[in-house]
Amino acid sequence: MSMTAAIEKLKQDQKKIEDSLKELEDKWKEVEKKYSSALDEENKIHQELRQCRDSYQYSQLELRLHPVSRRRRDLENEKQAIERRIRGHQEELVKIKARIKYMQPKGKLVSHKE
């Protein structure tokens, strides 16, 4: 494989990784919104639990709290998994950029005059 073909292949790989990284960042933002809304809802229920004096209402609030808390934990795990994938893509992108820079010619070609 010639040097320019290898560089072109690396540039294509770089483009794919950048596109994938963009999609992951968009997905992370979406999950972050869901996570923050679930966290707000959980905090609201905790606040109501602290102020509650009635045992029946307290048990009703606890029943509401468990699914919200489970959803928040699931979203937190998903968010962390996406963050790991983003870091991996960023590291791969840095490696590819370094390889491209290394493989590109350093100077201009000079023709020899006789």
C-alpha cells in the first residue's frame, strides 16, 4: 500500500470516528437530560418523605420512590457507559491524528538539477 493510500485510509477512519463521537455526545446529552429529570423527581419525593407525618402517605411515597430511583440508577449506568465509549473514541482519534501527522511528508520534494 502506498503512503498516500495509507494516509487516505487513516483519514477515512478519522472521519468515521469523529461521526461516531458526535453521535455518542448527542446520545450522552439526551441521557443526561433524562438523568437530571429523574434525579429532580427523586429529590422531590425525598423532600416529601421528610415532611410527611402520615404513615399511609409515607408508604405511598415510598412506592413512588422505588421505580424512580431504579430508573435514575439505570440512567446513571448508561451515562457512565457512554462516557467510557466517548473517552475511548477520543483516545483513538488522538492516535489516528498522530499517525497521520507522522506519515505525512515533512518537506517538499526537490528536483535535482544537473
